[in-house]
Amino acid sequence: MDNIIINGMAFSMPLFIIAVGGIYSESSGITNLALEGLLGFGAFCGGLTVAVIEHLFPAGSALPMYIALFAATAGGAAYAVLHGVLCITFKANQVISGVVINILSLALTAFLANQINTAVFGKTSNKFLLAVSPRIDIPVVSKIPLAGAFFTSVYPFEFIIIVVAVMAWYVLYKTPAGLRIRACGDNPHAVDAAGGNVAAIRYGAVITSGALSGLGGICFAYSISSNFSPSIFMGFGYLSIAAFIFGNWKILPTLATCLLFGFARSGGYALVTKLELPGSYSDLVLTMPYVLTLVLLIFFSKTNHPPRALGEIYDKGKR
């Protein structure tokens, strides 16, 4: 049971912070199916940063990892500008924009990683090797039976994600800036009439979405395989979209959904090990969160209430 909790948390936290990014974007009225591409591009930026600077630090230093987290956050934010330009400035279809950005990110990061590795590092690969992230046991509380597993073998990025998520929750629900973001998703004309700049607010929300997605992407890279590879993120962005939809575009219910997905995944792996099934069954376990998504879709899709102006192209001249 302890391993289910430990591994479930390691998967749930990056998924959660990506979903929070999606909530920001869609709360402002911009549909964001581009989370898959944003997390992949952010992780690429973080992986490239480690490849460039790792020789500057002694072996075993954790500093490259923290620098990679910052680089991934910045990279995801920069790539999200493209989605903002297409959807806000040029008023393109938001769904198509998200799909194209996902496809472009996969192809672009694979190409760039291959070219950079060949030209700079002299090796043919589309991967960037990351150091193994340290894991931390919290004194005293980690010894508590069962509940102590939540404080055992914790990745440092899990603490960072929790802090960032609390800040994101506070901004979205307790500040005037958050009120304006949510108002843009419900009634952008009212925001404009009150003197707000709808385009600027939506740009800020989309860029925030990219930043949080990039952070989640590099955290996945560290926890899943200790390297950046374009292929390791397949489906995680879409799973985070499912999480915040089932969370009804609210941060705390979305956290609960992400934990459910994470524990379903880690519980499946534990079951395969317990029953001593062939290793090929582990691939089947990867489908557990997606199967759970389908089940939740059947029972809860009718109770979802997205922002009223979600996906609508804002035209200042129409009131």
C-alpha cells in the first residue's frame, strides 16, 4: 500500500499542475487542448538546459534539476504565446489551434533534440539524459503507519508543485486578477465594459497555462525515466484535460481527480507485481487512468458546467 501511495503521488502531482494551467486558460475563455504540446516543449527546454550546464556542477548536485524546472516553466510559457496569438490575436479556431500545437511540439522537439545532439554533443539521439532526482523522507511524519507514505520518498518537485498550486488557487479565487480571469470566461463583454483589457487578461491566462504545463512536463521527465524524450509524454496532457473537466474547472476537485488517476495507475502496477504477471501486463496498466476517464465520463459528464464563454471568439464590436 505504501508503494501505491508513493508512486501515485509522484504521478498525480505533475498531472495536477498541468491541469491547473488548463483551468487558468479555460477560465479566461480560451479552450486549451494544447497542454500536451506545452508540457512536451517545456520539458524539452528543461532537458536541453541540463545537457548544456550539467558539466558546470559537481556530480550529484541538485542545482541542475532546479534550473531545469525554471527553464521548463519559461519554455512552456514562451510556447504558449503561439496559442495565444492564434486564438486571441488572429481569432483562429481554438480546438484546431490546440491540436496543431500538439503535433508541432512533438515533431519540433524530436527534430531539435536530434539535431542538437548530433551537432553539439556528437551523438545520434533525440533524448537528453537527466540526473536521477533525489527523494526525501520527512522526519517523524514519514514513520506514521500508512499516512506516512505521503511523506516518504517524496520528489523535491512535489513540494514545489504544492506551493505553486496554492499560489495559483489564491490568485484565481481570492484576488481581483483572478476575478477578471474568471469574468473573461463567463462574460468578456462585461469585463470590457468595466474597462478591462480582455485580450491582455486572456494572454496572461494562456501564458500561465504554458508555464505550469512546462513545469509539469519536466517533473514527469524526472519521475518517469530520468531523461527527456518526446515519446514519454503521450497522453498526459489529455489526461490532465480530463482531470479538470471532471473537477468542473475548479482546482480542489481537480486535485482529487488527479489523485484518483495516479492511484489507479500505481495500484495497477502493484497488482501486476503482486500477482507475478508477465512484464507485458505493465503496458496494460498504463491504460488504467484512461479507462477510468471513460467510466467517469459516463456518470459525470452531464453535471459539468464549463465557463459560459469558453471557446467563443471575442469580438469587441459585438455586444
